[in-house]
Amino acid sequence: MRDPKTCTLVGLVINVILAIFKMLAGILGFSYAMIADAINSISDCLATGIVYISLRIGEKPADESHPYGHANAVTIAAFLVALIILGTGVFVGVSAVHLIADKHLETPAMIALAAAVASIVIKEGLFRYTLKVGKRNNNPAVIANAWDHRSDAYSSVAVLAGILGARLGFQYLDPVAGLVVSGFIVKMSISLLRPNIGILMDERPKSAVLDRIRATALEVGGIKAIDSLRVHRRGSTYTIDMEIAVDSRLTVEQSHEVAAEVKSRLLSGIEHVQDVMVHVNPYQPGQTSGKK
């Protein structure tokens, strides 16, 4: 159950069942807020499907056309998921505004209330499970999918409040809850777009990741300094491109042994590292040491 594909497939099945249940509950229970929540779940089904396909593509090995592999498929999927969430939020919000303006208000039935409670419990559990799997595998698409589940749980809380208010005689609270759901969805989509744009733009990883790479490399004897360090993230994996300085009196074979040891340490000691390229330079007297 810790495999990203299995996790995503579980989420997809649950989303389909939940979307159908909430749509029926919204229609039969006369609740626009619940219908809006169902629309959100339908978009989740599409988003989760995209994530699953991307995971299958991302597993493909490197080939002549894709020498670094297909891992960025999950980053593109995460970006698409965020766009789908954004579009859903805007649609739900516009529809809620129309209902409020047209004063098309009804009192929701108990089935809508029950659906909201069920959605909160199921979606929060799905969020915790999916986020744990996503973080364990450093997978941006699975993490994006997890936060999509959390946004659903939050939106269902708003739906529950709106339905309760409408049943107490404040019918306008039902479409207002739909509008609140829209706000949650849009906010979540924006928070997901930013980091995935960063990956696609080859933004460097967090300083903690770079510091750990430097520290691991400098544990290898013979390194005088780290001249250059570039880390590229592709989906859930990192490719490291590093230049190290060694004593100029070392032979080519000895320098190669140092570089090979650095590569081995980084591949085994840093999580999610896919490949390491180490270039060796002669150390110049007076050069600032990378050990500082």
C-alpha cells in the first residue's frame, strides 16, 4: 500500500464512489453546496487518473530521446492537477454567485447532511494516507493529489456548515457554502502550482538538500574543495552535477578513484538520487576550500 501507483489507484476508486454518492445526495437533497462538492470530487477523479498515468510513464527507463528518463511526467501531472483544481474552483464559485443572485434557495434534506459528514471523514483519511506515501517516495504528483484530498475535506466542512444553516432556516447559507468551497479550492490550486512550476523551471532544491550533498561528498578523502554543485530535480529524483578539486599531484587513476567514491557515497547516502556526474579539477593553492 506504500507504492505510489497502488495509493493513487485506491484514491481513484474512492473518489469515483464518493463523487457519485455526493452528486445523488446533492440532487435528491436539494443542496447546491453538496452538488458543488460532487463536482469537486469529479474533478478529483480526473486529476487522480492523470497522476496514475504519469506514474506509469515516469517508470519508463531512459532511452535515446529521453536520456534522463521520464520522471518529469509526474511533475507535469502535478501541474495539470493544480490547473484542474483551479478551474473547478472558479466554476463552483461562479455557479454559487448565480444562485445567490437569482435567489434560487431551497432547504437541503438529511441525505445531503449525511453525505457531507461521510466526505469529511473519508477525505481526511485519504489525505493522511496519500501524503505519507507521497513524502516517502518524494513524489510531487502524489503529494499534490494528497493536498487535493485535504482541500475536499475542508470544503466538505464548509458544505456541512452551509447545509446545517439552511436546515435551520437560513437557506442562503447553502449556496454561500458553495462559494466558500470555491475559495478553498482556488487557494489550494495556487499553493500547488508554485512548487511544480519551480521544478519545471529547474529551480534548485532547498538549501538543506544542497548542504547534505556537500557534506556527504566532503567525507571522501582527497577532496580539497567543491568547485561547483548543480542539482536538477526530475519528478521525484535528483541528478547531481558536481566539480571537485583534488591535489594536482594525484594521478589520473587516483583522481578517478576519488570521483568514483564521491558518486558511490551520494547514490547510497542521499535519498532519491538517480545519477551523479563528477568532474575533477586540479586544486589551486590559495583556492577556497569547500570544507568551510
